[in-house]
Amino acid sequence: MDTAVAPLVRIRDLRLEASTQRGTAHILRGVSLDIGRGRILGVVGESGSGKSSLASCLLRLLPSNVTRLDGSIVFDGTDLVQLDESAMTQWRGRRIAMIFQDPMTALNPLFTVATHLVDVLKRRHRGIGRADALGRARSALVSVGIADPDLRLSAYPHQLSGGMRQRVMIAMALLVEPDLLLADEPTTALDATVEAQIVDLFESLRQKFSGSIVFISHHLGLVAQLCDDLCVMYGGTVVETGPVAEVLARPQHPYTRALLACEIDSDAQGGRLVSIPGEVQDPVAPHVACVFAPRCQHADERCRASVPPLQDSGAQRRVACLRHGEIG
């Protein structure tokens, strides 16, 4: 990331908590992160690491059991955390758009594709005529590779394949012309063939989209292919950030190294799949030490006694590990 240019979004000490039957869940534990202008940030980590919760905070679409949202999300000079609900609605669907994991649940089954797309355009462009909106909707479907757009405009979500529904979701997001596009594991619900098509679509769209993208994924190979910068999350914290090529080539945090070791090598013949021993820290547990320490082969008493800060570790690199200089 070019440090001479102020980031589009600057997140500092973001904390998210929710009430559960077992006590308070610490979902995000002091997340600090920059999203560069015109760049694609990949966010990776195991399930339960806080990736989707981070996206929900950026949209301020949070479940009813949330009891605490602290810290700051400064988007182009405005702290989204401080906005009331009325003010926040002016950001959603205008400056921020999201592509959800499962388009079947994100799209309303009672409305046609045309209604979905036209409603987005009417919200984004006050006073737009229906004929103009339909024309833009048709062009958007063509741009995401949907053949026979007039037929698809009249279809309902259940009449489309999973791949087509995801393309409709992408078209809706692009019609918003957002400054920030959130893509929350947009290929998870698709089979391998359709996933490859959506990845190709993202690669072509990135040349036309001038805003910033947060691309959430479990797939490090996919992130390496699409993204400029990388954020590795674990247990509700950011453990490592930096340019994607640098982080993947020279990971500094033991968790990043463990994730890379778990990637399946398509050229490998046989052998056992690698996994990370242990389990992700219980979100109800207090944050008094390194969250990865119970699973880390390099952890010592310092790691179990204090929370490591996310600190500079080289040009455009940051890592939250007390021993990263010793185990490199």
C-alpha cells in the first residue's frame, strides 16, 4: 500500500461484543486496519476469526444481541461508528455495497431480477426514469457475463442457477458505483466450475472498478490471485498485514505460516492433509494473552502473559507477535 496516500478507510481499535447464554462474546478484539484507495484487500482466516463480523461493522448491519461497538471506522474523514441509523442509511447502497456469501438468501424471492436492479438504481440516482433504469440494469447483466439479459430480468431468483444469482448480486453492487465494495466469500456457495467463472469475472471487473474492495475468503490461492494487500485474522484480532505477495512469500506470524502449510498442493501425490492442532479460542474467554498461543509451537511465557500489539515489522508490514524477529 502506498503510505503517501491516505487510506480510504482507517479502522482503529475496533471492538465488537455480543451477549450469549454463556456470557459476553468478544467477537472483535481491538482490530486496527487500513483499506487503501483503489486497492483490493484480502481478509483470510479460519471460520470464527471475525472476517464477516468486520464486514458487518463496516456496513453497520449488526445482530440484535450486540452489546458493544467501540473504536473508530474513519471512512474518508467520517467515523461510521459515531453515525446514528438515519445517517448510516446514506452510506449503505451509495458509498458502500456488499456481495453476500449466499445469493439465494440475499435476494428477495418475491421480486424479479429487474425489480432488484431497478430499486438499487432508484436509490442511487434519485429521479431516474424506469426506462433508463432498465437499460442500465440490462447493461449491468451483460457486463457480468449473463446471456439473454431481457429473459433474466423477468426471472425470479429461484429460476436462476447459483452462478447466475451470484452474478446478479455482483451486478447490483456495481450499479451502486460504491467507493467500497465488500465481497464476503462470494464463491463459497458455488461449485468448482462456477467458482472459477466468478473468479475470472472478478479479475476482469477489477480493471473497470475504481473503488476499493475488501475480499473475504478462506482460499489463500484465490486471494493471492486477486488481491493487492492481505489481512490475516485470528480469534477476532488482526495478526498480520502487508502487501499480499510479501506476506505469502515471507510470512512473519506463526498463524500465517500455519495457514500456508494447510494449503492443498495440486501437484502433490498422496500424503496426509495438514491441519493446525487445537481449536480457535473461545470468544467468551478474556483477551489477556496472544490468542494463538495455545496452538503455537513457538509460544513462550511472554506470549501467555500479555497481548502482543500489532506493530511495524518492515516496509508496509505489520505483525502481532512478540517473537516474530526470533523465529523468522
